[in-house]
Amino acid sequence: MRLTQRLYWVGSGASGLFISGRYDCNVYAVDCGGPILLVDAGAGGAGAAAILENLRSDGLHPQRVAHIFLTHKHADHAGGAAALARETGATVACSQETATAISTADPALTSLEIAKKAGLYDPDYTLEPCSIGLALADDEEWAIGELTFRHYLTPGHCAGHSALAFRDENGLHLFCGDTLFSGGRILLQNIPDCDLQAHLRSLGRLHDLRPELFLPGHTMPCLREGWRHFEAAAARMARLLVPESYR
Ligand SMILES: [Zn+2]
């Protein structure tokens, strides 16, 4: 689904648009003028095939997908990376900490083990390990085609979480993964590496970017005045409250 001249929404699961696999996060494609960047990969399996089909129906040939960026290591974001990389020839990029978790698909490091116990995934779901071609540092610039992206480490939702931004004529686009959802909500989970204080610091940092396009890992993206979602969280934090909960 085309959102702007460069931006497409090509994956989303049962809690969203449901245009790909049941467990999939929002998956975005950016046409960098030649190469295509995918942001997040969904959970894999039939969802990966649906994402490829959605790219085709938007007129984006999968062979143009040069890079896949993963915001974090959770299976609903990273599980499709290996299959999509295999089908497109893309290289996969993420933070160093995410790379360590995804290249081994360690069920404890990725919290998949406890997520399955909690009933968040089918018992027979497995996370396919994926080799990572590029580990991005905090505040690192990344040039792809006509665009320059900037990578921000944003731990809190989980360790190693990061966000990616680029600017074009429509303004600053911010892919913030699971750092913030529509309406200024966050998802704190009972997992070992969820860290409230780190989360709030990450939110403050992204708030300062004042993104025009707010592109979260779940819930509805927003193409104008996306900063208002960060303002909603910041207003709660200014009253010493935690932002509202996504679930
Ligand atoms: Zn997550």
C-alpha cells in the first residue's frame, strides 16, 4: 500500500491491517531511488511470502530490495528476515546487540521462549537465525541510493532496540519500532530486558527529533504532525507519569 511517493506499507498482522502474516509487525518499504529498504521483516513463514506479494502488487520488484533494517530482535519483527533476505538477496542491518540475538536466534535472548509460554506465538513457531551484514552504531549515518538515514539506539522496550530516520520533501520520517505507538502509548513487558528508565530516555530523544511521519512497529502510522504522538507521551512524563499502555 503506497503511503507517499517513497513510502509503502507492505506488511501488518492480525492486530493491524492484516495484509501479511498473523504475528507480523508493520513492515515498511522505502524506495530510495533504485534500491529499496525494508524496515522490519514480520515473523516469517507465510507472512514473508505475503510481504513479497505486496511489494509486487505495489510495483516494487523484490529483487530491488537491497537492505532490510530490523528495529529489534523480537520474532514479530525479525523472524522474516532470513526468508526475505534469501528471496531478495538483501543484506540485513540492525544494532550490534540485535545482531547478536538474531544471528543465533537464541530463544532466551530474543524472549521467544517466554513469549511462547505466554501464548503469544504458536507452540510450533520457530525463529530462523539470520546472518547480519551490517551492524549500525548509535547516531550512525547510512546512505542508500538517494537517501541518507540516521540510526538511533533506543533501548527500553528491549535491549538493543533502535530506530531509523530519513528526511525528504515530506519531512522527517521516523521508524520507531516498538518505542512508541499511536496515541503516545508504550508496551512494557514482563521480560528480563525491558527497562522503563531506558525507555523513557529513548522516548525523550526521539521526541526531540519532531518527526513529521510517525511510523511505528504496530498501530496506525501517521503521515502529518507525527510529533503529536510523542507530545502525548511527553505530557504524561512531564507529570511524572508513565505513558499510557498499548495493551
Ligand atoms: Zn517488540
